[in-house]
Amino acid sequence: MEHQPLSADALVQKAKEKAPLVLLDVRDEEKFRTGSLQLDGVPLKHLPYAAMLEKNGLSELIATLPPEAQIVTVCTSGNKAEKAAALLREQGLSALSLHGGLTAWREQNGEK
């Protein structure tokens, strides 16, 4: 099965349809504090990609996620988010990255 990144439009549509989504920002703490993607009714979690690679980092995150949720990983440009989504899929979760990351999201939505 192919795992194409999710476009910003598709993410907005899923949120409007009240699909069970969780946004997962995988950037480091410093970048996360500058702001992340916010969608009404969609929970946002933060776990840096580096922490996901540590022994317990991923299992602690997985324990907090609703099993039916589609996880959408977010980073600055989409590269790290795709690696994080692949890691989550290896754990049996439904995960996709946001195509183009926050950079593309902000450009499309007129944010700076």
C-alpha cells in the first residue's frame, strides 16, 4: 500500500468531516514553541522525531493515541514528518505526513 503525504486541502477536508485525526508535530522543542498547525477539534501532540527513535519515546506516545485515529505528522518541510509517519506505520498505526510541512501549510493559508 502506498502512503502518499496528505495535502493541506485533504487535511482540512478530513477535519471538516470530523474524521478521527491527531496532529503530531515532530519538530524539536525550540521550533515547536514558535507555533504549530492548529485545526479546530483536532488534538495536537508533540514528540520530536529524535525522541521517537529512543527506546521508550514511541511507546509512551502510542499509549496516548486513540487507536482509530489517523495520525498526521507535521514538520517544517515534510521530510522528517514522512520518516516519523513511516515509523508509526511500522508500529501498526495509521499515519501520514503533511505534504510540504508547515511551510506549505502556511503558504496555502496565507500565514507567515
